[in-house]
Amino acid sequence: MQKTIIIREETMPDNEIKDKQAEATKPAPKPERKPQPPQAENEKPRNKLGLVEILMFLLLAGVVFIFIFGMQQQKRDKELELAMQQKVEELKPIFMDIAKSAKEYKANDPFGDWPLTVDELNIDTTNLKTEEYAFEWLDSGTVVLTTTEKFGKEGVKISYDVEGDSYSIEDPDAGSRPQIKENWFNQ
């Protein structure tokens, strides 16, 4: 028994081939859009703000407040500190004049004692007591300057030990600004 396979070949006419190729390359039809309802003249399209956009806006506003106001406060504090430093540096020559006169007094004193008051020293006393500060002499050989409110900070005591040639500062409210720093005297 033999099997026979018959192959049959059909051919299409040329115009049918071209029609099939044209159908295959046609673009798909576009879906129709729904017509939008007409808008009233006063009505504008609304843009919705999401939670993320609102949070980003608040975060940006917070950063601006922190940096801008913080920098302005820091600038004011720096200006106050520079003004205070200038005032303190202007007082340093008065400390030196008092110390020089006190050393001369002690050298000329028959017992080698320090003067009892500033009035015993050979200096001009007009600069020793003003609206901003007051100098006083302690018999232990120390010059003490006490500031007033007009100086910029009330109640600060700056002491200069004549023998030891050293300064010390007593600030009753050390946490508030402006602060007087000891390194201003060592310059």
C-alpha cells in the first residue's frame, strides 16, 4: 500500500494580493472623543493640589523661615558683639593707666601698700565713673569695672589684677547676649 500525497498550489491574482497588503498597513481607527460641555465665562478649570504638593510647599516655607530669620538674628547678634568688643577695647587704656599709677604709688609708699581708693592715684577721675560704667579700686591690687544698662549689659564686672597682669569677667547673666569675652583683653 502506497500513500500518495497530493499538493495543490493555488495562485491569487495580483490585485487580490495588493488589496490584502493595503488592508494590513491601514492605521487603526482613532477612538472618538466625547465632546466637552461648554464652560461658563466665569468658571476656570481647577487644578487640584495633592497632599504631596501641599507638604512640599510647607517644607519649603519652613526652610525659608528657618534660614532667613535665623541669619538675620545671627547678624544682629554679631553686630551687638562687635559693638561691645569695641567698647571694651576702648576701656583697656583706662585699666592700664590705673594700673600704672597704682604701681607708682606702691613703689613710693613707705610701707609698700596699694592705695585705698582710686582718688589717691595721680590720674584724671572724670573717665572713671560715667553713665555706662564705674571703675573702683580694691586694696588687694585689683581694678574693677562694673557696667550699667547703658553700656549694653548691666552688672558685668571686669577685674584686672595688677600684680598678676590678668583679667577676669563675672557676668551675672552669662547666657544672654552680648557676651564679653576674655580673649578681647589678650589682644
